[in-house]
Amino acid sequence: MKCILYLSVIFLASCNSEPDDEPNYRDAFVGYYSGVRTTSSWIMGQPGSSSEFADTVHVVAVGDSMLSIDGVEILIPPSGEYFVAPYPSNYYSVKFTAPDSLKLDQNSGGLGGGNHSHFEGKKL
């Protein structure tokens, strides 16, 4: 009789247990974003150039903590904002805004020239 009682308790406990996995906050950021990319570049002593075109950015969850945004892997916090500037004229910025928008900025350059890329899009 004790065996049946123990088995009943174990069975009921396993049926009523909730999964330990909490939703991953990165899931809201994952997907394809369609929008417009603007690029500009300059070289010292020459005229600069710029262009604007339709573009799609793919965001993928990588491992248990990173996002890959068109191949660039970053550790994004729940706020959805990321910024790194290893040098004064070089930076990479990501901003997810609710419910479905993405802004990316990348700047690189030095004394002889540089370039800037800006993407703004909505989740498909």
C-alpha cells in the first residue's frame, strides 16, 4: 500500500510541475528586419559619397546569451540597446525598440578617411 501511495505522490508531483525554463528575452529581437540603409564614405582630399537603398537585416540568437546581427555577434542586454566605441571615431550601435523596430549604426575611420552605415527597419 505504501508503494502505491508513493507512486501516486510522484505521479501527481510530476504532472503539476511547471517548466524551469523562463522565456528568453532575446526571442523578441530575433527575425528579419526590412528597411533602409544609408551609407557614406570619405577619403581625405576627395569628394565624399553616399547612397541609400532597401535592405534586410537578419537577427539570430546564438548560444545562450548572444545575438548575431548580419554576422556580427554581440551580447545584448534585455533593454535591447548596445553600444561599443573602441576608438573615438569607431563605434557600433544597436537599438531595438518596441514592438518591432531596429536601428543600427556603424562608423569607422581615421585621419585619411572613413565610412558610416545607418540602418533603420521594421520586423517582418
